[in-house]
Amino acid sequence: MEPSPLALLLVLGAAATALAEPLRFVDCGSVDGSIQEVNVNPCPTQPCLLHKGTSYSINVTFASKIESQGSKARVYGEMLHVDVPFPIPEPDGCKSGIQCPIQKGHSYSYLNKLPVKSEYPSIKLIVKWELVDDQDQMLFCWKIPVQITS
């Protein structure tokens, strides 16, 4: 007996949903926006295991409480309550899935990559990701625990 196309679609849909499970995150000061969902792919469990030499997809859905001409991302590795800047390929939010200018009351999907360089040490830390508006105010800020591994 051959499975129906509908059954196959349901199974594939369930598998895709399981891979893109929203993360538990800590909001660390979203003032001008509210986070609806954070996804890091692949990250099936927390803390996220970040393998050196791999790039991870970041997708943050948020609603803006303000108008802004632009936005800029800042990413940190937080160790012992010290924020160490973590370079990302594209800090401009307007080039990362957000249609600028940002409008009050609209929802946006921010998309970016988190490259984990092979020279990073194998450690546990907190990733802190901020997106600021054109007045340097926080559109969103979230933190998740990660472990960098070989």
C-alpha cells in the first residue's frame, strides 16, 4: 500500500516544524520592539551546540513599537558578565530581511548568519544579540546559552 501525497506532506511538515523549534530565550532589554520568536538553525536542544567552522541561521520575528530609518545588529559572547564583541557578516538590519524604513506596529522577520570560526575556544557562554534603531535604542535584545565545540 502506497502512502497518499497528503500523508507524506503531513509527515514532512511535522519534520520541518520539529527542526525549526522556537528557542527559549531571555529578553535582555527590548524597548522599541517586542520579540515574538527566536530561531537558531540547527539547534535542536539547549544549550545550542555550535560547531566550529559552521554557520548558523538566525531568524527573529519581532514587532516594532517605533519608526526608524534603519537598524544595526550587535552580537556578543557573554562570559563572566563581560560582553565580548562577536563579528557577524552583515550588521545592517535593512540588509537582513527587514524592509526599511521600519514602521510602528509592523512585524518583521530579521534573518542573519552566526559564523562560528574554527579558532574560537571550546567554551560555554551566552550569546547576546541586539538590534538597535537609528537612535541607538533597543529594537530587540535576546540571550541564549551556547556551547562552542569542535
